[in-house]
Amino acid sequence: MAKKKDVKTETFESTIKISHNLTPHKCPICYGNGIVPDGFYNQTSGQWISTGVTEKCRSCDGTGIVWG
């Protein structure tokens, strides 16, 4: 039967605080509309035909705003 090994655990505490202020930007994919043409994310070539149906923009989740 194998012996159990002692496990040493260590903790690390840091007093450094990192702050980053997020700024809203107009979504560069849907140009702030929150929607893209249907098939936009399935496009694999340089040309495609829109059917007039739309879908929610995945980059901004339909809000028209991305944060960065």
C-alpha cells in the first residue's frame, strides 16, 4: 500500500490593485444597430445574398455597444 504524501499548500496575497475603466463604444460589427443580416455569421466567401431577415449581433449581444 502506498504512503500518503504530505501536501503543502501556500497562499499568496497581493496588495496591488488593478483598475481599468471600461468605456462604451459603438459596435464595429453592426454599427450600433444590434442586428446583422441573416447568414452574416455563416458567410465563408466574399459574396453572399441577404434574404432581408436579420439576426441579433453576437459581438454586442444586440445592444449596439461594446465595452473596452
